Amino acid sequence: MTLRKVSKIMASGDGLTEQRYCYFYPYIIIFFVGYQFTGLMTMVVSLDRLFAVLFPMKHVTRQIKHYLWIIIAALAYCFIGYFVVLPFQLQSTKPVSWMCYTSAGFILPVWRYLLSFRIITVGISIVVYIPIAIKTKKVSGIASERFMVIIGRSALAYGV
């Protein structure tokens, strides 16, 4: 294939590659890990806030090393998942654009897992904030209208 032909294919975006080759592109790896990590850490922060509201004295005694272990465990989960999916991803010979868009770079079950995992973790985060808001209302005695504004803002902040 000549350089002119390669340039034409790259410029038009018409080139195809097998889906399994996309799995090793750096942005696909970063997307796989980052998409899970964002949802997971959102849920972890929500659970930490719940722990802080329900058990404030125990929460104060926690040290940075506890949080570092949680972050390391979350990252390990995401990276291990990448290697668990690897054998299934390598079996796919489906032709996709050589640009390997993230939605086309993964086999369908992996793509569905990534989307579902993020939706579930963010959903859990939202549900966890309900007892936090109730406890906050009880402690501070804010008006009912103000309480609904807090719940509404929490839902908007998490994209629901």
C-alpha cells in the first residue's frame, strides 16, 4: 500500500481494523479504567460521607492510609478487570473504524458492563445521600422546602 493510499484512507476515516486491535490503544485503556474508577470513587465518597454523618467520632479517627488503601483497591479492581476481559476481547474479529471509537472499540458485553457499572454506582451514590440529607435536616432543623432543594441539587449534581 502506498503512502498516498494510506493518507487518503486516514483522511477519509474509511479504514477498517479488527475490533481486537482497538483494545490496546492507550485511550481505550484509559477509558476502560477511568470510566469504572469515576463511578466507583463517586460511590466510595458517598459511602464515606454516610459514615461521617452516622459515626462522626469514628470517622475523625480515620487516617490517610485508610483512604489510600481504598483508592489502591479501586484502581486494582479496574486494572484487573481490564485483564479479565482481555481474552474475550481478543476473540473479536469484527471490523470497526481504524480510529477505534470507544463505543466500537469494545465487544458489546464489555460496553454494556461499562455503562451499567457507571449507572449502578452513581445510582447507589444518590440513594446513599438520602439518609445523609435526612440526618442533616434532623440536626440542623431546616425547613421542608430547603430540604427538597438539597435533594434536587444532589440529584442534578450526579446527572439523574
